Amino acid sequence: MRLLLISIVQSILLCGGQVLLKFALQRMGAFSWTWDFFGRNLTNWWFLACGICYACATALWLYIIKNFPFSMAYPMVSLSYVFGMIAAIIFFHEQVPMVRWVGVLLIMAGCVLIAK
């Protein structure tokens, strides 16, 4: 059960990184090979927040794979799909069809079975 709880936090951080990355890319503007373009995007706080989420998720992942069997730990990454679907609805106002919700329920059930 400890693996499941830590994996949930790690998956939320991964999903948060993806959401922040999408926000950063939406504000990026048209790509150009100019100092202004790169300077503007290197100071984009959305990118910074994204990097922080990824760094924390990576640190947790290192802890997970050091302390738990890999065959149990790796499937837990799929929890990020669940949080990604929820984030798509909350932050991007996407419509999610029923068949995807069935898939999410199957992923969640699989993670619970693997963690036992």
C-alpha cells in the first residue's frame, strides 16, 4: 500500500509537469532562432514550474525503484494517465468519452492489484 501512495504522489507530479508544460507551450508564441525568443522562454515561469515538478517526480521515482520491486513499481507509472484525464477536464475543458473512463477504471484496478 505504501508503494501505491508514493506512486500516486509521483504520478500527480508527472501530470502536473505535463499540464504546466502545455501552459508554457501555449504562451510560447511562434518559434524563431532569436535570442529574444529563447530569453523570453527561459524566463517563462510555467517552464520553471514544469521543471520543478519533473525534478520532484524523478526524485520520487529514484526512491521507488530503489526500494520496491521493479515489476511492481513500473506499472504504477500508468497512474499518471488517470490524473492526465482528470487534468484534461479541469484545466483544458476537454470532453472525455465513456470508453476512456472504462480504460481509466481498468488502469486503477490494475494498479491496486499490482500493489497488493
